[in-house]
Amino acid sequence: MEKLADWMKNANYTIVMTGAGMSTESGLPDFRSNKGIWKDRDPIALASTEALEYNREAFFSFYQSRIKALEEVKPNSGHYRLADWEQRGILKSLITQNVDGLHSKAGSRNTAELHGSIAELRCHDCGYQIPSEAYLENNTTCPKCSGFFRPNVVLFGEMLPENALLFAQQETAKADLFIVLGSSLSVAPASAFPAEAKENGAKLVIINKTTTELDDYADLVIQERSIGDVLNETNKLL
């Protein structure tokens, strides 16, 4: 923690990228572990453009259950610490692969949600947006055009949102300290950002409970520790 705190004190532009492991401490499952969302499930059958078009009942049921589960979930201490660092100017921006909206709930503002947010629904035809609670009332029909409401997230088979992707690329180019929290770095193109930052001369820190493909490339790797504990211990040293 001393090394991380020292680097943060001396960095001019620190950014963070978070993955599913950031939210497991709030009680949410990750995706690919032996207890993850995709264990014994086919993501293409539930969360893809194909499911949206041809398996709509299963698509709706899956996302309705996810939205309901998120009602009971709150940001954890790590989410609040990152928001605090942003407000204090220690952290410049945040890139997240998560769609749970917990960073926003904790107060983070300078954020790129690479995979969208499940907090909103949008009409698949006209783009009109409403809060995701409508799914809990079985409301799937757009009042503007009678199209189908779908979560405002990136499905398998879709491109990442241009604005979020551009923001992440620009912030990565500015970083002299890039910290990865709770990501296996196995999903492109998000997995490319840490490597790009490192190639640009930034120090790379990876905090994740399991190994990642970039561990050998990183300047500091912290495993088997709670992200919230690591961030809060580091904060005491700042």
C-alpha cells in the first residue's frame, strides 16, 4: 500500500478502470467465476442481439431479474472511496465495464460506462429512455412509437457506445498512473486500455483477487485482498 500511495501522491493524472470484482463486495455476482452470472447459462441466449430479436421472453425475464436484484444493492466502501478521490482531485477519471450504476450512486461523475447502464431502459426503435423500474411493472412498450424497451446496456453482438469509448481512449492517453480494480482483463476492447497506458509510460497497478493476463506486465499486482480494504488503507497513507 505504501508504494501505491507514494505513486498516487506523485502522479499527475491517475485514472482507474473497474470490472465486476469491484461490485462483488456489494453482493453482486461476477460473470465468469464458478458462482458467476454465466455459470450454467448461455449469454448468447439471454443477453445478445439475437436474444433481443428472437428470444424476447427469455431476454426480458433475465434482465427483469437483474434489475430486481440491483434494487437491494448499494455501493460499497470502495465505490465511495473512488468518488471521494475524484472530488479531492486525486483521481481524474474512471472507466468501468460494469452496468450496475454503483459508481454513479456513490458520487463518481467523470466516468465512462463502457458497457452502458442497466439503470435506464431505451426503446429499441426510437431511443426514448425511461428508468429501469418499468421492467418490474412488466412495462416493455414505448409510449412514443410502440417499440420494445430494452436495457441501455451493450449486448453481445453490439458495439461499445462511441462517446464512452472515445472518453476512455482520451483519458488513457493522459494517464501516468493507471489502476485496474476487479477486472480479469479478458474482455476486449476494455482489456487493451491498461496495456496502452503502460506503453505510453504510465505505471500500471492491478488489484484483483485472481490472476490476469497483464500481471507480468504490471508494475504492482495486489491479489487476494478486498478492494475496499486496499483503497481505504491506501487513503490513510495519502
